[in-house]
Amino acid sequence: MNLGKSILQTIGNTPVVMLNGRYTKGINVFLKMENINPGGSIKDRIAVAMLERAEAQGELRPGMVVIEPSSGNTAIGLAMACAVKGYRFIAVLDRMVPAAKRDNIKAFGAEIIFLPEFEAGTDTVKYRIDLTKEIIKAYPNAFSPMQFENQVNPDEHYRSTGRELYETFGNNLTACFATAGSCGTLTGISRYLKEKNPQIQIYGVEPEGSIIFGGESGKYLVQGAGLTFIPSILDRTNIDITLKVTDIDAFRVARKLARNEGILIGGTGGCAVSAALNRLDDFKPGDNIVVIIPDSGERYIDTIYNDTWLFENNFSELVEESKTEPQLEEIITNMGCVLNEF
């Protein structure tokens, strides 16, 4: 077992898990479980990499404040890294970020700037970026890694995530599915894998309503994926196929994995897995495909895994009725208890 001098040294080398073959048509579908990172998501990788590059270049110095616009995961990774390195950290979030993410950020001693109210499903990323730049301009003792514009983002995924995938599968990998958000993951891993084996097919996935790969802008509730603009770090050169997935399909697959596989993933991972399962006919039995899982469903327990939230956001068809037999339910009631109600 490796001994880390700090929690940051445990980032990366995340496990790969194979899905049950009952519904994969003989294709080997693997999940790269980035939720195993110490801060709980793939964004831990770039959080540390961006800070350390800024330190090396003299942009980030002791006593400075780190500020970053985020939908949650990058902010959590930065809050963790800043706690270790001794920087104050402030996240710029919209009010739709799940409570679990907000609490995670504050648990590391960070602070949060909340945007004004926006209609549910509105992409506020551009607003958050512009606000952060205004703060940095007015307060020179602050630094923002600015993940959407920082080349360290895709470079880190080229250096680590892409390399890990190839070390795991070698030339036996047929395809990789990844969602597009900041586009660092997709850009970095696609470049690495294509350099090693141009035959590997790269699928870029975004929520319906995002316009990274074109189409009309619209509202969507998948957290952490999709944008209403094209980030400067995106390089589409090595992306073979782009796909869109609706909110309800992403959430349905995420909940299916929890119940059938014991794997709890977020909506972004649900997006990517849904896309992969819908494109199984692109492959032949025995092919190996891998899906990047950015984070855990634990961060969305109060949203996509919460029946009340599903009803309020018009996803009631995903709510399942109790499978408990009436006889057992009657026994429970007669004992003065209630089933599935708090």
C-alpha cells in the first residue's frame, strides 16, 4: 500500500468496474469510477494540477485567496486542496447546486458566493465566470484557476486519466464515452488515447439543451455537464461521435445502476452511461468500452434520488412504488411503524 504525505497524493489511479452483462448485449461495458478520488470526483485531478502550476509560475502566492466559479465538484476539489495548502477558498455557485455539494465545500472551511435566483434548468456558467473575473479585477490578492480556460485542465487528463485508461486496457479498448462540461476530461483523454491507438472511438456526450456540440440552447437539470457556450479548451479533433441525452434518460439510467448494480452515480455519469447503452449496436460482442463516471450519486441524494424532487421537476414516472407485500405492510403498521415515510 502506498503511503501518501497528504491526502492529495491519493488522487488518481481510480478503479474500473464492469457492468453486469444482462443488458449489455455481450459487450463489456466498464465504468471508470472517479468518485473514488478523495474529494469525491474527477475534478480533484485538475484542482491540484491548476493550483500547483499557478504556484510554480508565481501566479498563486501565500496569503492569496482562491476563487472559482463551479457547479460544485471543482469547488469541492479546490476547497480540499486549499485546506491542505493553506489558502482561503471561495466558490461561486448558483442556488441550484445540491445541498450535499454546498455542505461539502463548507466542510473544508471554504466560503460560497451565491448568485441571484435563476429559473430552474438555466445554465449560469457564463454568469459565474464573468462575476468571478470582476471580483479578481477588483481584488488583486485573489486568484482564479478558471477551469474553462485553463490549459492545465485537459493537460492533466492527458497526463493522468488518459494514461490510466490505456494502462488498464491497452489496445483492447474499443471506445470511450465521456460527458462534456468544462471539456477538459474529453479533450485530454481523447488526445492521449488517439495517440496510442487511433482506432479507439471517442464519444462526446452532453445533455439535451447544451450547445457544446451544436443544436439549440435549452434548459436542463443534469448538474456538471453541458454549457450554453463552447469553452476555449475544447479540442474536437479526436472526438469521433457526439451525442445528446435528455435529463430523464440520464436520471433513469443512474437510478437503474443503483438498483441493479449497487453503483450510485450522478446525473453526469448517467448521461454517459445512457449514451453508451443506447449505442451498443455500434459494437460487437466481446468489445471493451469504458464510460467515465465523474462523481457519486451521494451528491444528488436530495435531487435525482429524491422522490419529492422528482415529482416537483416533472420526473414522476421515475418514482417507484413499494414492492412490499400487503401482509408485511400490515404487520409493520400494526406495530406502530410506517413504511417509506418519515
